[in-house]
Amino acid sequence: MFLLGYIDPGSGTMLFQVILAGIVAVPFFFRQAISNTWHRLRGERSQDSTSTVADPKD
């Protein structure tokens, strides 16, 4: 028995868009972990989010 698969152009385009969006979204979702790892590998001090808050006395 032969299984012939067919994906019409609309479904193929939607599938391509979902895959591409997933690939692009991963770095944004894990950006803190990627940044910490990058700074640790380069030997730099990582900046935490509390250090960027301005002092109200300034």
C-alpha cells in the first residue's frame, strides 16, 4: 500500500511559519540564560537586573 502525502501550499506555508517562529522565539525566551552563560565563558561579570536601577538620590 502506497501512502501518498500531500500538503497544500497554504498548510505548507503555515507549517513553515510555525517552525520559523519557534526557531526565532527560542533565543528570546532563554536570553537571560544565554547571556549569563556567554558572560561566564568570557570571564566577564554578568549584570543583574537590580544593578541597572537608577539611584533616586542622584
